[in-house]
Amino acid sequence: MLSILVAHTVAALIAPLLVRLWGRQAFLPLAAVPAASLGWVAANWNTEQRLSIEWVPGLSMNIDLRFDSLAAVMSTLVLGIGALILLYCARYFEDDEPRLGIFAAELVAFAGVMFALVTSDNMLMLYIFWELTTVLSFLLVGHYAERASSRRAATQALLVTTAGGLAMLVGIIVLGQTVGSYNLSDVIEAAPRGWLAGTALVLVLVGALSKSAIVPLHFWLPGAMAAPTPVSGYLHAAAMVKAGIYLVARLAPGFADAGPWRFTILTLGLASMLVGGYRALRAYDLKLVLAFGTVSQLGFLVAIVGIGSRTAMLAGLAMVLAHGFFKAALFMVVGIIDHSTGTRDVRKLAHLGDRSPVLAATAVIAAASMAGLPPFLGFLGKETAFESTLDSDAMGPLSSALVLAAMVVGSILTVAYSLRFVWGAFGRKKLRQPSAAVASMHAPGWFFLFPPVLLAALGLVAGLAAPVVDTLIAPYSKTLPSYGAEDYHLALWHGVNLPLGLTVVVILVGVLLYRVHKAIARTVPAVPLNADRVYDRVLYLMDLLSLRLTGTTQRGSLPGTLATVLATLALFPLVSLIVYTRDGVDIRLADSPYQIIVGGIMVAAAIGATIMRNRLAAVLLVGVTGYGCGLIFAVHGAPDLALTQFLVETLTLVVFVLVLRKLPAEIDEGRSFGRKPARAALAVFVGVTVTLIGAYAMNARSTRPIAELLPDLAYDYGDGSNVVNVILVDIRAWDTFGEISVLLVAATGVASLVFRNRRFGSAPRVSDAPSAMDSQQVASEITWLSGSDLIDPKHRVLVLEITTRLVFPTVMMLSIYFFFAGHNAPGGGFAGGLTAGLALVLRYLAGGRYELGETLPFDAGKILGIGLLFAGGTAVASLFLGAPILSSATFEVTLPVLGDIKMVTALFFDLGVYLIVVGLVLDVLRSLGARLDAQIELSRQ
């Protein structure tokens, strides 16, 4: 199973390169990946496989995979139809299709993610793969991003399925916490009951039903038909929409008898079957006919597997296979029609069956299975479904009768829209000559026809080989209770019985309904309640509400917003302390004279910053408080924290100075927010509250502080003596990974705001400067820095240039020393990156914006990306080595000159941190430095 996931990951990564090299023919080798994976599924069909990899055990997010008969059925659709869809893409698209390489990567990745979803035993991992399918679906549906219809369809599908997924996540957490395990196998075996478990179950069903486009969340599926036809044939017929069916089938053995289960599933499922069938009869676009038919069939599938009996599950799995075969085949047929004729409108198609008999025969066979005609697999599943509602005590007599009646009516609609599809696409329609679109069509090649022909034929072969199919899918159905019914087996002939009679009625009435449906459509108006319009109205109301709320709480005043945040921060904790705290607090004023001296300086600087009108002076005074904090760290034996504090404070001062160039030198008191006494009171209030919270937190300790254990933990588990660095790169590396991701986003956001049009690129170099220099830009005889000759002589400082030239290599060596020494001594990737950043700052201040490009002629975005790649790669490497993610491994080698060297894999994670900090500083200097310099020069000119 792990090999299948790795193979799909590798295939997705190299897909853009293959498409660039071979064009659309690259889909052929890509199809071999799911095809070979299907071979593994077939070889292990009757063998239950389990795989467990410890990942984040503290969050119950171990990678637990389980392959059983249900996973085998779903994997057959995911991998088998996925391979055929990839073959189909090799003829559906042209070599000049925009973004074809990305499309291929997304399609292969989707196959791998769906396989991971149906084999995940851990519910949290299942949710991750669940949302990955949502994201990939969004990208695939929105492939034609230049079209407004595609963007709307992709966004609609994303919003609906993501909202359902979030509801499902809450339900998963409640069930996992109730049972004490997040593994599906454990939850189903324990199957908790009660109102809390019932609520959680409903939330999980919301996610499942939204994914499978069940009423009232069905509207996103017809809208998603704006996607390319291969996407519709795969995601919306065989793969993504089956995820909800899979989850319902997986949970049924444990929860089918739970209170809200059958009412929720049967009501919504059968309503979807009827609504989808009715809408399919009124559509003229062939893809929309199939889309609404898919909504109808998905409702049917949900209702069958939701009954929760052995016979119903057998019927459901048979119909899942049948639906995947015939619906994917029909979507591919529609794609060929559109590709060959340029239209999908049934009103513009006539005599297509005469021009392409093979395509017509394929559609007839697939539609016959969809209509439930013998001897196709669709007939077996539908007859078994009728039997499951008749011969079972899973439901009461009245409920069984209502469910059976709804299934019969829905099946009649299915027959009618199946006939409408076939005749609308291929019929002559009383015309003597082919329509214009058909007359000018180009015949599809045999390779283009092969995937739908094979799928349609599988529906027929599977129907004729009913005992074989029964043997393959029956094992999972036997995990459900029989409710007193005799064991039922798939067969083409069970004798003359009521299910057979109902099938005959369905076929006859369905044919009759097709003959009169046009007259009914003319006399019966469309349903006034359109779910798509309801969706638009809900979005409009949410936008309106957000605007009103934002207009009330955020009026564009940064001081006002900050005052609200600070008041909330101070008020709620302080009230909690007053109401709930009964014990006193022991506060010592100081532990040493150094604290009093440094603290006094910090207080004086803070007061001075509040009364200073000059912006630069105020910023420098604020910096004094930061340096004072670093001194306190140093005095109390935390040199690593002190070093980082000094570096961060220095770099922050530089950034402030760069920004202050575009602001007035003096603060305009007339435009200040609020009155000074109120602001002073708020400041004091916040400071007192934070101090009290810290004091109470320290006094609340009742056991040995964890800080006393950290040195031993750092050395024993992280192989490092620097506790701070080991915590950052090993013990709490997840936090660090999140923080550097935020740094990357912040750097990108700052640069994007400043550049606006083009965010990427390296800083300008001397060669990029105007070739003709004015009289003020005369090259000096001795050039200490390359870019300094382009600075106005009035602003050059020769001493600074010489000092920079001499000091810069030393600072960079110090940066490298901090990086390598950080695991056992003060330093690390963060401190080393900050030191290198300060070296860049010095070079920029001395040599100007062109010197920045000469010093580091690389795109800051690439440096940030490589840094994140190193950090993420370390995490993945730990996973493949069988260790918890982001954990460290130690290697010891002996080199001829250097001697014994001990290296920890966390060094590569630290390298990622180093590069991200350097990229952040470079990005800030490019945007707030070089970019503003260019604007200032332009304004002077």
C-alpha cells in the first residue's frame, strides 16, 4: 500500500516534465502507475493487509492503513477507471492544451489520494486525504481558469465540500474522544450510543453526503460539469463522489441501528434519487443529463448501503461497481461527441448513430446497465436492492414500503432519462439528413474509443459472471447482520418473484414516461426552488453580514483596532483571575541588583517612547527596552535567548528605519486615536494584567518544573547540549515548522504589497543601472563596494564602505559558526540566519540597492522556497526512515583531518530555518529598501 502511494506521488511530481517532453503521449506511461497498482489490488483481494507507521502519536495521527474487501472494491474503481481515464486523456487533449502538465499531475495525484482515503483506518488521516481530494477537485474543475463558469464551479464545489468536511471533522473528533481511539476499526467495533455520539454521527454524515452530492447539497455536481470531460468521468462518476458512499458503507456495520442513521440517509438519499431523475429529464446538455443522473444514482447508492443489512450492502457494492462502469463510460462517450462534433446539445445532434455506430453501441450498452436492464450488472444491483427492502427486518413494514416505492419511482425516472440520453445523442429525430454538427464531425479513432468500450463491456461481462462478482464483493456484506433474511446471492435468474415483477414495471413505465415526458415538461412547470439560486442567495447574505460586521468592528483605524484587541486581552483574563482564583500570589521584586538597574533603564526608555514626538527617536527608545530584555536573559544564564534577542532587535530597528523614510519625521498629535489619558490607562491596564498572569502562572506550579528535565531530554533524545536549539529543531519542531511557514508568508505578503505587479526577481545589480550616469555618479579611483559608485556622493560614507568590505566576511563566517555550533552552543539556524541578514543589511546601507544585488544575486522567493523544502524534506525523511516525523537521527563518522564528527539530521532542518531567515531579510531589503530607493530617486528626478 505504501508503495502504491509513493508511486503515485513520484508520478505526479514528474508528470509536468513528461508532458513537456512527450506532449499528450505522456498520459500513457502515467496510466501504467494506477494500472500496476490495480494488479496489486487483484492479487491481494482476499487478503486483509494492515500497515501502521508512527507519525504524530501525541495527536493520534499515526498512518494506519487497512486493505480489506470494501477497500478492494473502491480501489478497483479508483485505480482501474483512473488508468483508463489517463489513456482517454491521451486523445482527448491536444499537445498545445494550456497547463496540461499540471493537469496530468493533479489527476495522478488524485488517484493516489483516493486510494489513501479508502485504505485509511485512522479517521484523522482519512480527513486529511478527504480534504486533499477537495483541493485537487477544485484545481481540476477549475482547469479552464480563464472561464468564469469554471471558476464559479470550482469555488462552489470547494465551499460546499469543505464546509461538509469541517462538520465531519468535528464528528470525527467527538467519536474518537468518546471511544478513545481514532481508528475506524476500533470506532465501528465499539460503536458508541447516546445523544453525543448521535450528534457526532450526524456531523460525519453531513460530510459524507455533501461529498456525494446528496440533496440539499447536490447542486455543486451539475455545476462542476464545467470541468473537462475526463474530470467529470473520473471524479464525478467513479472516484470523488464515491468517497461519501464509501464512508457510509464503512460505518454501516457499527452505526446502522443508531437513532439518526436510517432516517437521515434514507430520506435524503431517496429525495436525491427523485430530484436528480426529474432534473435529468429536463436537461438538454448531455453532460447535464448525466450529471443530474449521477445525483439520482448517488442518492440510490446512499440509500441502499445505508439500510445496513447484508443483502442491502451486497446490492450497494454491486451498484457501486456498475455505476462506476456505466457512468464513466457515458461521460467519455459525451467527451468524444463534444470532441468530434463541437456540441453536447441534444437539439443539435441527429444521425450521430449512423455516423459512429461503435460509439452508439457503447452508449446503448452503458445506458442499458444504467437503466437496470438484464443481463447487465446494473440489473443485478437494482434487483438485489428491491429484494433487500422486501425481505428484511432492518426497517418496519411501513418504512420498507415507502423506501421500495421511492426506489421504484426513481428507477422509472432512470429508465426514462437513459432513453432520453441515447435517443438525444444518437437518434435520427425524424430528420432525413444529419444535423450540421454531425455532418461536419471527424470520426473518433480506435484508441479514443477503447476506454469507454472496455468499461461498457465490463458492465455486460460482470452481469453475465454474476457468481464471480458475488464471490468478490460478498465478504464485506457479511460483516453486517442479516436481520433474519436468508443469504442472498447475485444471479441473473431468481425465478418469478416480486423484484422481477417490479423490474418489468419499472422498464415499461419508464419507456412510457420517456414517450410522454415532453408533453409533461410543457404542462408541468419547473420546480421554483432552485438549489443553485439558494446557494447564491446564501453567499450574498454572508457577504452582506461580513461587510456589516467588518464595518462595525474595523473602521480602518489601526490604533482603534489595536485598542480593541488589547482591551479584550486584558479584560477577560483579569476577570477570570478575580472570579475563579482564591489563592494568593508570591511576587519578588528582584533577584539581583542587575535586574533593578536594567529594569529601570527599560522603564525610562518606555516612558520616553510614549512622550517622544520624533518617530526615529521613539523607535530607538523602544529598541532600548528590547536590548534590556536581552541583557536580563544574559544575566540569568540564557546566552542563546540573549543572542537571538539582540539580533532580532537590531534587525527590527533596521526595518523600522527603512519604513520611516516614507513617513513624516514628527508624529501628528492632532490625528491620534483617543485621548492620552485613556491610552495611558489602557497601556497600564495591559501591562498589569500580563504581569499578574505571569505571576499567577508561576505560583500555580505544584510539581517539578519541566525546565529542570529539558537539559537531559535535549542530550538524551536530541543529541545536543543547547536546550533551546534542540527544542526548536527536534522536541517542538512542529511549532518551528509552522513559524517558519508564517515567516515565509509574511515575507511574500510584504513584498507583494510593495511591488504590487511583479513580486518575484532578484535585487538589481550594477549592470542593471542606467548606462549613462549623470554628473553626480562618477566612478571613484578606488572602489571598495561595487554599488557604491552609483550612490550620490553627498550620501556616501567612505569609512562605512571600507569597514563593510573588511567586516562582511567576518560576519558571514560568524553566521556559519552560529549555524554549525548551535546544537551544542549558543547559535543555531535562526541566529545564524539573522547574523547573515545583518551582514546583508550592512552591505546594503554602505553600497546601496545595487550592492544588494551584487552581494546576493538570487531571487528571495527561491531562497525561501528552498529553505521550506529543506525543512519539509527533513520531516518526510524521518517518516520514511520509520521514525516519528521531524525526529532526529544521529550519524558519527571519522574523517582523516577533522577526526570524529557527530552529525544530527536536525542540522538540515536548521538549514531550512537559516535559508528562510536569509530569504526574509533579502525580501525585506528588496521591498522596503531597494524598491523604496527607486521610488525616491524617481520622485527626485
